[in-house]
Amino acid sequence: MRELAVKPTKVIEIDPSSPKTEYILEAARVIKEGGLVIFPTETVYGLGADALNSLAVRKIFYVKNRPLDNPLIVHISNLDQLEILSSDLSEDVCRLAEKFWPGPLTVIIRKSEKVPDEVSAGLETIAVRMPAHPVALKLIELSETPIAAPSANPAGRPSPTSGEHVKRDMMGKVDVIIDSGETLFGVESTIIDMTRNLPVLLRPGALPVEEVQRMLNKEIIIPESARGLIEASEAIAPGMKYRHYAPSKPLHVVETRDYGNLERYSLEVFKHVKGLIDKGVKVVLLSTVETTQYYRGVKTLNLGSRKNLFEVARNLYKLLREIDELDIDIAVSEGFEEKGLGLTIMNRLRKASGYNIITIN
Ligand code: AMP
Ligand code: MG
């Protein structure tokens, strides 16, 4: 693997509110030369390479230890690049692009011959989005090429939502890390497959699927795998068959079908946690502003308020990482109603738990 060895990592700090072109230019040069750059987006940090350079793209898989059959998302900064990547754009795809880009929506479309097979993991389709982060947009523009970038974490681990996370995970493995502090949404983009008869949600993300549904005025199919309930077994979204977002310690998710009576629900969660503690297991509970009062004597981490799921989604990966630093044996998390960002949060929690789900009535 000698040809894949990378140079020492250069960290460039860039203030996202006034990004200096000269600093981003340095990173863009690295992309043009086939190197790897970690950059901020409004969702999570990405590990980027020139999407049209197959050797550069291969390095991404190597550095992340990512299975080769898990395709990447291609990031663009203008719509001309979309035409390079795909030769047949549907009217619906153009409407989505106009309404939601730049922003956290990824569309799956048929790919053109210019896109190397490595990017799409051999599929005839590719995932594309235009990120809404000034540094990401400027980097793509100055690189003069679309940038293929998965989340910048080692495969299977929680995605990085801050410069600190990427420095901890990736120093010495990439050419450049652009540190622009914390990302806005803290969860990945929403992925919709637009190559089928009806749109299919492959991954719920930072853009609530209901908003896409309203705009298209069409049913969007939500398979069980998008809810994080089962693993996808074949090609439509190959990435979904791997364990994802996981802390190294065990995680249980305690769910209910009805979050209407939070006091009753919390008492059931408490019973589960107490059962573990009584066996001598050290537990931390991921709870919410509304429920923490019911867990006296239990160590808790605050996910945020149930009235502000944006905040919960934004805190999620940070807390999943924190679990590994604590002196505990098992983490338990509360569940959320699968509406809006609640669907996204549940997808991540269920997968992070390795489907270790306890449902109470
Ligand atoms: P990540 O970069 O970690 O957010 O992963 C990118 C996600 O995009 C993975 O879950 C892939 O399964 C998905 N993806 C990328 N390209 C395709 C494609 N052509 N078809 C279906 N899913 C895709
Ligand atoms: Mg990822």
C-alpha cells in the first residue's frame, strides 16, 4: 500500500463567517494534485478527494477503512457540475436542486461515464449534493472539480461534527484538515433515490423528508431500513448494510409507540436502567430536558429538548463519542417519535445500538 501513504497533515483554521480565499486555495491545490482534504459542511465534516480522479478516490476508502462497495457522495458548487456527473436529469431532480440546494439533501441519479467506478462502488447511479457551507462551496469552486466525500470518521464510528473530532481521528492520515469549528446540523444529509418510479428515502437526514414530500407533491417510499430497523441487504443503498455511528461501548435504545405520556415512559426507561444497575452494571442514560427529572440517582447526559429536535440531532454524535470516554459499561438512550428530525435521530440511534432496541408498550 506504499503508493497510498500520505504526507504529514496540515491543519488550516478557517473562520466560516469570513473565510480567507488564500487559505482555501492551499487546500484546493491539494485536491487538484490528487490529495485528501477534510473540510467542514453544514452537516458533518467530509473527507474529500477529486471525484474525477480514481486514484485519489481510492485513498478515501483506504484512510477510512471503508468497504469498497459503499459508494460516496459527490459534492458540487454549481449546477454545471451536475451536468458533468449525469447525462439524464429529470424534471423532479431539477426542482429539488432549485429548492433545496445549497443544503442537506442528496439525490441519487444515473451517473455519466465521466464518473469513476470507485465513486459509485460500481453502481450505475451516483449520490450528489451541493453543501451549504461557505468553506465547502469555496473549496469545490477553487478545486475546479466535484469533490467526492464521505463523512470523515473511521468507518462505522460516529461522524465528526467539530474540528476537534477530525483532528483526533485523522491526524497523520490526510494531507489537510480544515478546522472551522462545529458544524450546524451535526447529522448527515437526507438521501433520496430519484431513479425509481417513486422517490425512495435511503437515509433520513438534516432535511426532514416531509419537506421534500411537500415540495414534490408525491409519495416518498420510506423503507424499514431508512427507519434504522433492518439492514439493507442489497444494492439500493449499500452503505446501509454496515454497522454505523457506533460508540465502542454497548448502547440500548428504549422506545415506545406513544411518547404522549412522558412521565409513564420515563418510569419504564428508569426500570430498564435500574435493572442494569442492580446487576452491578455502570450505566449512563441519554435523556432529555423534559425527562431527566425522573432519573434521580442515574448518571445522565442531556440530548436536549424534545421540543427542539434540531438541538437533539446536533448533540447526538458528540454524546455518542462522549460515551466512550466515560467510566461506564453500557449506555442507554431514550427514543423519539419518528416525525421530522425524529426519524433521522431514530435511524442513527437504532443503528448505533446495533439494533439493540427495547420497545415498551
Ligand atoms: P457517508 O458519506 O458516510 O454519509 O455515506 C454516503 C452514503 O451515501 C452511504 O450511506 C451510501 O450508501 C450512500 N450512497 C452513495 N452513493 C449511492 C448510490 N449510488 N446509491 C445509493 N446510495 C448511495
Ligand atoms: Mg458516514
